[in-house]
Amino acid sequence: MNDELKHLTGEVAKGSMTRREFVTRAAALGVTAAVANSMLATDAKADGHAKPVAGGTFRLGVQGGESTNTQDPASWASDVPITIGRLWGETLVRVEADGQLSGLVAESWEGSADATTWTFKIRENCMFSNGNAVTAEDVMKTMERHSNEDSKSGALGIMKGIKSMSTDGMNFVVELDGANADLPYLMADYHLMIQPGGGFDNPAAAIGTGAYLMESFEPGVRASATRRSDYWGGDQTVTAHYDKVEVIVLNDATARTAALQSGQVDVINRVEPKIAKLLDRAPTVNVVNVSGRGHYVFIAHVDKTPFDNLDLRLALKYAINRQEMVDKILQGYGGVGNDMPINAAYPLFDETIPQREFSLEKAAEHYKKSGHDGSPIILRTADGAFPGAVDAAALFQQSCQAAGIPLEVKREPNDGYWSEVWNVQPFCCSYWGGRPVQDQMYATAYLSSADWNDTRWKRDDFDALLLEARAELDDAKRKEIYSKMGRMLREEGGLILPMFNDFIDGVSANVAGYVGDPNADMMNYYAFKHTWKTA
């Protein structure tokens, strides 16, 4: 079979076979689509017939942009600002598709034997786009800004537990309150873009170490950037092959799909599951999907009435038909959730945690026990919350009504949703891309002091378990601690998580090197860096 697959990848490299034909033939040999796509990407890098082509303009049609977007990394909460930010900025490290870490601004890193001290060596030849060399001091200042409560940074939660930071020549040194073997993974958080002086003076200046220099930025509309000739990552034959990259905000799913089919953009994110198979049949388009840690959710503030009542929260959790959501909203592009943000994509996942079943009887029982007065329970949603969010809210409403729960759906405009509804209103639809490790997911969204604690889950005992898990270097014991945390959230939290979603991208057939990444949409927002056009 290996010889046959090698022959098929060679045919693709020569242009004698399309990617879709390869995936179909590979499937007949028992190879999944995800593995087949990965093989093509690897082959494209290694095969002399498929060397990257430098030049041209790469256009991304992206959902998740608003007029309130800024280029301050601390504020990024949706796909458009993150995509734009990847063009001009970089973190210390990045998480690859296989879950391993690779260096960006940091050339290497090393922890002490007890994992309480971590040293990151900063690249000597790394320059900011303003012409200044990156120093360890810039790195430390960046981390200090995101550790500051006033920054309102989405990375604030993961910065907790840092005892002190210092520099030693080109080394950035982090000392922790307790051991944390996952600390390098936390440094890959997309908010932590290394900026001159930490970004204190002008955090939205869009000056970083990325491969591109910002040319224009129209919040909620579009942005463009041109390739830097002094990028540390090498010339265009190595990486970042395009001369120019444009990010076009296309929040409407129909407009986004039409733009891809007509050739106005080269890649789109958030392909609606209900049209994914049909779109993949188009001769000029490939649909690339991959499962991972992303999840679509309904979030309730546990400190606000009526969601401060545990029985009411349980009533809502039992009233949601998870399999129906996966079948009708995801069209099978994903799996059922269990009211906790962790699934089997995480290495220390506890598969023994019971799956919550759909039960109108239990939903009605808990609702009656809650003593709720029967007034409407408002769930806010928008098309931009996640693909199919409005339909998902309608399905949730129907099953709630069958249990006697007066759920009312209020549709909000896309523009302003992430600034005026999410993390503001007490009950709404949302999504999370997940994080590489459990520590980062919990620290970002469930630690009491996290700025992005969007369910207002604030428990000293949960926080203590998180710190205990960080200090525990034995994986078996650490898994037990994470299991306790997952069970606590499942039973008592304000998170209603019906489904884990695949990331589904639409890609023009003339884009080479594209492969799904379980970390996030559009190759973890790095599609601009690792793809090229064949024509």
C-alpha cells in the first residue's frame, strides 16, 4: 500500500491528479482524509516537483470581524483580528499540527528539573518591522503588559502563577510559584505577540516580528500587508511565499462561499457544515476539515439571576439534544459535547466521565425544583456566533419548550456581538477554538481571575486544583486532578457544551500546501505562511 500511496502523491505533484482524486483513492486504501491531506502537505515540501512558488497575492475571506476590532493583541477575541495579527506579529513559540512546539521569537527553551524555572533563548537575528532588533527586555515587557489587570488581556488568566520574570543577555527567564511542565505551551497564546517595549506605548501599532508589514487596516472591512524582505524566517523560497496578503471580512456565510467560488478570495473559514459536501464537489474548490478541540457553546453567567440557580442550569443542560445538534447543525462534522471544554483531543482526557444524556424528564424535574417564576429565559445569538448558531438556538428552544422551560431566543446583529454580547450578556451563544493543553484552556476561561471567564465561574477550590495540577509532574496523578476539574464544571458550571466542531475551510484548487490543523481554522491562522499558488 505504501508504494501505491507514494505513486499517487507523485501524480499529484506532477499535476496529473487533483487533491480530491488523491483523497478518494487514498480512502479506498483505508487512509482517512486528514491523513491523506497531511501526506500531501509533507510530500509538497519534500518533492522537487512541488517546490513552493514565490509571489502573488493571497486573499482570505474571514468570518468574525467587527468595526470595533483593533490591532492590540490583548483584545483579540475572534478570527479576523487573530488572522491579521499573525501577519505582523509572532509569539515566542507556536503549536504545530501534531501538537509539538516549534520556535518563533524564541530559538530554544529549557526548564529546570522541577519545572519551576523556564529559560527562553531569543533569536539573535530577529527584527521588528520598525527595524529594531528584538531583545529579551522586549519579551519581558510584553509579558508584563499582559500580566497587568488594566490591560484586559485575554491572556491574563494564563499569566497567573508567574512569580517573577527577568532577562540575562538574550535569555528571558520565568520563575513560577509552582511547577508547570506546560509553561512553554502557554507562551503560544495568540495574545502574547512580542512587541517593542512590550507594546505599552502603542499596543495597536502592529509592529512585530511577523513576515508581513501592515499596509492598511479598516476595522470590520479589510486589511492588507506586504512581505518583509528582512524576515528572520528566510526568503520566499522557504516560507511566507506571497508578496501580499489581504484579509477581507465576510461575516455572511453565503457571501463568503460565493467569494470563494468566484475566485474573489483564495481561502475561507467557517464553511457551513450543511453545504460543505456540496461545495467540495465544485471543480475549483477543495474543502479541508479536521477535528480538534474547538467547541460551540451556550454560556450562562452563574452569578446572575436566574443562572445562579444550579437546578435551572441542570435543567438547561438536560434539555439539550446533543446528538440532534451534531446531526442537524454540524451535519456530522464534529461530535457530542459533555458540558466541559475538554475532549479526547487532549492527552490527559478522562474517558470515564459519564456522558450527559438528553432527558426531558430530568430537565422538567430540575426546572420545577429551581422554583423559577416562568418568565422568559433570554438566549442571545447571531449568525457570527458560530456556523449554524441561530438554528442551534432554535433547536434548543424547541427541546426546552417540550420540557416546560420558557427559553426565548433573541437574534443580535453580527457587528458588535463580541464586544456587546459575548462576555457581557448573561446567556448567549459562543465558540472556543480550544487550547493545546488543559492548563491553558482552564486558565484562560475558568480561573477565577481570568478576564475571559465568560461563565463567571469563580471557585477557590477549582483554582486550587488548577495550581495543584500545574505542580504535579506525574501524568497519572495530573490526569486525576484534571478529571476532578472536568466533573466539577460538568455538574455545576455555567457552560452548556453540546458539540465539538470540526474546523472546515474552503480552499481554492490552485492553492498548494494547504492542510488541516486541529488547533484552529486556516491552518491555525498560518495559511498565508505555508501555502503558495500553483497558477
